[in-house]
Amino acid sequence: MAFWILTGLVTLGMGGILALVLLRNHNGPGEPAAAYDLRVYRQQLTDLDRDIARGVVSAEDADRLRTEISRRVLAADAQVQAAEAGQRRPNGPGRIAAVLVVLVIALGTGGLYLRLGAPGYGDLSLDRRITLADERARSRPSQAEAEARLPAAANPQVDATYLKLVEDLRKVTAERPDDPRGQALLAQHEARIGNFKAAYDAKARFIALQNGDISLSDLVDQAELQVMAAGGYVSPEAEALLLRALTLSPDDGRARYYLGLLMGQIGRPDRGYQIWADTLRAGPDTAPWTRAIAAQIQDMAAMAGVEYREITPPPAAPESAPLPGPDAEDVATMQQMSPEDRQQMIEGMVSGLAERLATEGGSPAEWSRLITALGVLGRIGQAREIHAEALDEFAGDAAALDLLNTAFNRVENQQ
């Protein structure tokens, strides 16, 4: 009610001001110019009588001047009378225009508000806004509903040979649904041609085949594919994957980017801005999520009512020197050796690396290489033990855990 009273007073006030302008007499306020002339002529008559009494003006000139001044007095008086009559004349057209102006302003503003505004929308306190955001989060569309609302996707412009390879991969994975390596490849290539729904379905099957040993990157990958399939919308299903990933690593940049995006979509830009700001401060500046946040955080700050000040993410840590132990090139070289030479080379690398890590410790990359080497040797049980030991060693380091899990998943997929 207070809103309507305030807007009504403002509308009537503006209309009243315009109406007063229209109702003013066209001659304007104050006396007419002829009134001033009339006073001057009357003063001249008084001065003429004084000059006659003093003998300055002769009787013949005095009669001639009195006649001329009197004629001017009569003309000026007639002009004053005409001006006063015009001021008293009713301004009929002006009154009609004034009424029309008031009606147009009142009805026009009311009509615009009914069309563009939100009649009946009450004042929202902060608690009420938070409650509405929670309700919106619980009742928002599911992944399937969001995908159904999107227009049909155009056929991807993909090379026919590559598309044929993807179709062959689909047939192979359909025949071997329990092959995790095939599902991982299918998810990768379906995403590459823009078929995000098939990509996240394949990723979900890959995760299901891991028997509970799921890496952080796989969870975020699936959530990201679901967001892409829904046209940038973070569904409840994608949110569940993100929260699951953040329980493993609360500082994961990709998961935090999509969580902040979700906060903006459900009406909590204040939380979204805080998540993004903290993620930017953590860096590194070369991370893809850092660039995505930097491109959108100013809009998020505006929605949150925050005065945004540029946040500069820290640079990425310099790359370390090459690490001892087998890398991808070493493993490829081993494949060209005789079985005896390859076995001897790997045994030497593994023994030296394992002894050094046990006594001196090492970086996550070195632990992951030891796991990879044990996998090449077929010592899956020992690789599993080293993997568990490394997870304890680097608990809380999201990047390290991701690297270790990736190495161990690659070992298990080689079985």
C-alpha cells in the first residue's frame, strides 16, 4: 500500500506541475507594458503644470503639449484595459489540455506498471530472499527437463571419416559395456562432436565401472558434460556430482566455478561472487576456470550488489625439472626392447625410485610414476598399496590426489 501511495503522489505532483504551466495566461504574470507608459504620461502632465506656473512654457505651447500628452494617456489606458480583460478571460483550451495531461500521466504510468512491473510483489527482506532462493534450488528443473526445453541441436559439422570412427566406437562399446577404457574413449569423442548427453552417459558408465575408486576429475568431468548438455544450466544432478567432488577436494577450481554459477542461477549471487572471488585469489592465472570466472565475475558482483574491484590471480608455479622414473616416452621405448631387457630396465627404475621415495619422500609426480611403473610390471597389488600410501601422504592436496588417481586408474585399465 505504501508503494501505491508514494507512486500516486509522485504521479499527481508531476501532472499538477504540467497542468499549472498550461493554465497560466499567455500574457504571463505582472502588469502590461502600457501601464508603465501611462504612469510616465501622467507624470509629464504634472511636470507641464509646474513648468506653466514657473513661466518656462508659454500658454500656446502648453495647450499643444497638454493635448498630445492627453492623447497618449488615453491610448495607453485603452491598452491597459484590454490587457486586464484578456487576463480575466477563461483559458478553456488550456484547462482541457491540463486535464488530458494529468489523465495521460496517471493512466499511462499505471498501465506501464501493470504491463512491465510486478503488481502484488511484496517487499523482500534478506531472509525472505534467501528462503525463496532455497525454494528455487529445490524446485528447479531436473537434468532431463532442462534438456527437453532446449531446441533441437543442429547436426554437427564433423569430418565424415571421424564420424565413422565414432560410430564404430559406439558399436564396440555396446558390445563390451563393461570395458571402462571404451566408455572413457566414447565419452571423450562424443563430447568432441557436441553430443554431450551421450558423452555424460558414457562417463557415468565409466564411473560406475570403477567399483568405488573414483577420481575427482571424473566427477567434475561428468558434471561439466551435464552442464553443457543443458545449455549452461547446473541441474540438481550436476550439483550432486559437484558437491561430491568438493568433499574430496574443497579447493578444486573447476568444481568451484560451476558451483558459483549455480548460486547465481538460483538467486544467491552473493554466495556465487564469494566462491568465485576466493577461487580467483587461489589461482593459478593460467587455469581455464580462472579465465572463465574473470570474464563473468563483474556481472555476478553487480547482481550481488558488491562494488567489484579487480582480483589478480597468482601466477602458476614454475614447472619442476624432469623427474626420474619412467614417463610415457620411456614406456614406449620399453615396448621396443626384448622382454628380458625391458624387464631388467623397469626393475632397475622401480627399485631405485621406490627406495628413494621410501627414504627421502618425493613429489606427487614421482609417486605417480612409481605407480605407473608397477603397473607395467604387472604388480597391481603393490601399485594399489603405493597408491594408498601416496593418498595418505598428500591428503588435502587436490592437484596431487588427482594426479595419483589418474595414474592408478591408468594402471587398472591396463588389466
